[in-house]
Amino acid sequence: MKSSLRNVIVAATVCLTATGLLTGCGGQSTDTTGSQPPATTSTDDVAALGGQSNADQLDALYQAAVADGETTVYVVGPSEPSRAAYYATFSARYPKIKVVGTQASGPTFDSKIRNEVASGQYQTDLVQGGDTSVAPQLADGLYQPYTPFTATNLDAIWSEPTGTLWAASGSVSGISYNTNLVQGADVPKSWTDLLNPAFKDKMTMDDPTKFGPTFGTFNKMIQDGRLGMDFISKMYAQNITINAQGQAADATVMTGQFAIEPIYPLDFFLTDKANGGPIDWVLPDDGAQVSPHYLGLMAHAPHPNAAKLLMNWSFTPEGQQGIAGIGLYPLVAGEPGPNGLPSIDKINLLNPIPLADIASVSATNLDKVKAAWQ
């Protein structure tokens, strides 16, 4: 299996180099011509796709997509630029289909999808967004119910009851710190370790009174109940310096202006670490925060077979390995986590908030955080 996956990734790299399509827009393509694609029969390839049944059904979707001229899948979401290598692996496996990812978040995400629906000019096939982004669109019937046949090992907490939205990946937040300033027994291993008096005035993070990584974590803490408002109030007493953006805050940790960024996504940290700097990252052991990225098939997807192919491939071992490779958490039970972390079913999670409740819960908890953070 490892040899097969390595060959797929090498092929993806060659394809990207040849076409020059690894760009910030998140779109990648491979363009081939010829006869219908062959069925998957290699033992390693079958294992990479989760078994012969999965491989056969994926092949059938691929052939149907090609036969219908569906050579592109359009995906919209907030983290699309970071998925370039991931989509390249998909296109190396299914070379007649390219993926074009468009970054959109918050109001921009919502307006793009709703404008397509209002105008009848449909382009987006799949959305891949966080809970607060997709929940209102789900409620308004903008997606069609679809159950990926490859998601049999996905815990029910990563989908919603109507079988319309399914999360293959998630962003995990942890503690980033400067290794020159925090060492040995002082390195925090849990959220509560951040209350160490030695860290007062030495931490920085994004604004917890606005939607972002910090509030997203506080939101789950309050709802989970194990830490809650008492912990958040004590964090406020640590006199944490607020920066408008998390990545800007982490830059000040790298330079030593601050010792710790308490809540920081792993995929952001890995990008920072690759650029050099005395920083490290810890997954807290008293409740990890994983923000799921829900996949939703648009009700009027112009390329439904190609979209279903990408959606199903995302839950295969190969797709999940690709997710881990870009620093996001694969959400299928048993699949190794990113950066050497355990599989999602082996970590202590803050309980997710059901999509049906996310809007009301978030509004209530945001008011609580604002009241404490004054």
C-alpha cells in the first residue's frame, strides 16, 4: 500500500510541475485524453481505496463522470488554497478530472452560494465549510442528501441526521509556544496549564469575542462543560495580548515577543514551522478542539458524478492520508492523525455542537465570552 500511495503522490507532483497549476487559488488540473479509464485491480490500489467494493464503486463513478463530460469539480470553502497537494493526489488517481477550489469564508461564502441559487447560474458542486457556514444553507435546502459509501467508519458526530453533510477533515487547535522561552516542565500539556502564573502577560491570540479559532475553542469548552466559563475568566486574568489575526499573533511568538499562543490551528503551525523559527505545538490532553469541515453536495451540482467521486474518495485511506499530509485531521476512525498524532478516535475531544444547534449555541456563548472578556 505504501508503495502505491508513494507512486500516486509522485505522479501528482510531476503533474503539477508540468502544468504549473499549483497556485494560491486552490485549483489543480490534469488533462488527459483517450479511452475509458480501466477498473482498479492492483492489490495496493484496492487497499488504498478501502477494499474492492469501494474501488469498484469509485471506478463506476469515474467512468460515469467521464462519459458525461464531467472533467471538473468545483469546490468552495475557507481552506481551499491549503488543499492543493491533496487535490493533486486525487487527480493523479483519476487523471481525467481536475479539482478547482475557490476560497470563500463567512459572508463571502454564503453570498457566493446563494447568488448561484438565485440566478440559476450553477457552478459549485461541493461546499467544504465549517459548522457556522454550512448550517444556514442546510436549513434552507441548498444541499441534496447523499451518503458516501466510503464513510462506513465515520463516527456519527461528524455528520448530521439528514445524511446531507459529512466531514472528512477537521482543523485541530492546540498550543503554540516559543521553545527558547518555554522549556522542560514548563511546557503546557493541557489548557489548564495555561493558567500558570508564569505565563501572565506573556501570551497572545486572536480576538475571542469574534468568530475565529479562539472563540471556536471557547464555544466548545463552554458547551462541553469540562472547562467552561470559569476557565475562560481565568484566561482573561492572564492579561493575554489580542492580535487581530491568529497567524499574525504566532509571528510574534516566533520572534520571541510573546512566549505562547494558547489556541492555534495545527495546519497554520506547520506552515510557520516550515519557514523556520523556534516554535513547537502541543495537543492539549484535557479536551482537543477539532473543527469539522463538512462536505455538502449542492442541490443543483453541475458535475454530480465527479463531485460524488471526490466526496467518496475523501473518506478512503488514500484520501485520509492526503488530509493528514496537509496538517488537517482525518476524521475516519483508525486513520493516523497529522504530524504523528493518533487517530481521531484515540484523542480526548471537546464534544462537537450539533449543526441544528450551532447558531443559537454560538450566539449565546459569544455573549458570555464578551461579558467575561472586558
